[in-house]
Amino acid sequence: MKDMTKDMAGVTGRRRNGDGDPLGPNSEIGRKLKQYYDELVSDNVPDRFAQLLSQLEQAEPAQKKD
């Protein structure tokens, strides 16, 4: 029990001081998720999907007038 308390004190101390990585072992997961998201956002929208979005935008004002 004593060792666990000592380990936890070290972890919280690092977080409070800004030393070390606050996410610990989850940091790599966070970096990979950010990398995946950045790649996904930078992908081009397929032409057919862009056409469907355009049609939807044109249809919305017509629905509001009715």
C-alpha cells in the first residue's frame, strides 16, 4: 500500500508541475487519433457527394418558403 501511495504522489506531482506527459500511456493514442483526424479532414470530398450537398442546399430554401 505504501508503494502505491508513493507512485500516485509522483504522478500527481508531475501533472501539477507540468513536468512529464499528463496523459501518460494514453499520449500515443491521442497522437495517433489526432494524426488520423488531420488526414481525414484534409481528404477531398468526392464529386458525387459534393453534388448531393449542393442539391440539398438548394432544396432547403424552397422548403422554408412553403
